[in-house]
Amino acid sequence: MAKITWKGEDDGDNPGPSFTKCFDMKFPKGQAVEVADRDIIRRAQRNQFFEVTGVPGRPPKVDHVEDQN
């Protein structure tokens, strides 16, 4: 399951709100929220105010490395 963290909207000396409601969910600032809905995950990945980790799916591509022995 993916985890989505809302980064907040702090602007210099002006602290922003402590949570936001987005995608019909509540996201406390700086706290990861587990999300299984692929549409919400995709939308959060495109949003600069969210960080998405642990997305299920294919592992990242690894370049082939020759054995040096």
C-alpha cells in the first residue's frame, strides 16, 4: 500500500494549516496516510504538495552489471 504525505503550505514566516482535505481524505501535515486507491495515488504524484512512497507495482529497472571476477 502506498503512503501519501502532505508537505504543507508554509510560506516563510507564515505557517500554513495543520491538515488538508483532498481526494475526499484528510491529510495531517507531515504524517503519512496509507492509500490503496490507484487514482488517488496517481493524482497525488502529480501534486507538488504531496510526497508518495511505497507505490506497489513493478520494481525499478536495474541496469545489467557484468560479473568482474
